[in-house]
Amino acid sequence: MSTASVEWELWSTRARLVVTNPAVLPTARELVDSYLAKVDDAANRFREDSEISRLTERSGWVTLSPTMAHLLEEALVA
């Protein structure tokens, strides 16, 4: 079985993506980048326009994005 991988700088660390089918590496990277952009939009505490930053300015009931809801659910499980 052959593999392919790519590494890049991400959030003050390094990310590494490994796939078992080298032909899908570009598509896999696009999927990962897309999801990480959603995570950044939702949970980047350093961005004033992120969902988490906007939530600190509100009180009462709020509607969360599916990404933020998933991140919070996983955080509670951990």
C-alpha cells in the first residue's frame, strides 16, 4: 500500500495529512482546509468576527452554528 502526505503550518503548530491513496491527496487537503476554516470561523478567540467572540457579547439564548455545536459537544465529551 502506498501513502502520500502533506505538512503545513497551522495555528502555531504543524499539521500533517496522510492518505492511503496518493491520488486523493489534493481532494483530502481541500476537505481538511474547508473544515479547519469552519473551525477557525467558529472558535478562534483571537478574531473579533469569530462566533465565539460574538457570543461573549450576547446574553440569553443563542443559536449556534453546526460547527460550534459539534465543537462544544466534543469538548464536553473530552
